[in-house]
Amino acid sequence: MDVPSAELAALLEDAANSLGWQDPDAVFREVLGRIGLLRLNSEARRVLMNALRATE
């Protein structure tokens, strides 16, 4: 995934504002869809979790 962490963090925040954090995978899938990816695999989950940690 060649998207800067700051951009992923902003997308995560925006998606979570719409969906809530009840289902984190739904938030992750929404972000992936926004950047043109379809599969939430282990690598995508790792990158998104790292971006999420950067927002804390």
C-alpha cells in the first residue's frame, strides 16, 4: 500500500465518523475501498493498524 500514513489516518478517522468503531473491519474495508483496494488481508490490516496508532 503506497499511501502515506497521515492520509490513511485521515481516511480512517473519516470512515469511523460515519460507521463508528463497533466493527473495525468495516472501517478498514471502507478505507480500502476509498483507495481502490478490495481485500482486507494481513498486510493491509497491519498498515491500517499502524496508521491508526499514529493518530493516538
